[in-house]
Amino acid sequence: MSLEIKEYLEKGAVVLDVRTQEEWDEGHTEGAEHIVLTVIPVEVEKIKSWNKPVIAVCRSGARSGQATQFLTNHGIDVINGGPWQDVDEHIS
């Protein structure tokens, strides 16, 4: 998993955190985008407009997995980064 995350970060991927606002406020990856999972469907065009690969993250990897599946179906180059701390390790 981490090799894929590293490769995506090298490609300039955007880290997309799909956790709740409360979880985000407790801590998140610096520079990450925050779009709660439930509003991803209405934000698809915004995500597409980044024109970058995406690494979806959440607390455990379950919600980011859902987001990854949804975004993949909409033609976005995205991987499930799992828990946000796992991706954070590669950035800091």
C-alpha cells in the first residue's frame, strides 16, 4: 500500500480527507482537501477540476474505500490511502 501512496505523492496527488468535520478538527494532513464522504457526489466536478491524482483517506480506510470506488466510477485517478495518518507519514 505505502509504495502506491509514495508513487501518487510523487505524481503530485491531492490528499482528500473524507472524514467528518469533528474528526478533521482533531487532526489532519497539512495541505489536504476536506470533503465529507456524504457530499462527495455533489463535489465530483470540483474534484475533477483539480486535474490531479487523488489519495482518499479517512480514519480506518472504509469510508475512503467508498469514496475511491465512487470517484473511480467517475473517471478520477484515485487510490484508497486508508487511515490519514498512514499518508501523513509519507508527507511530513
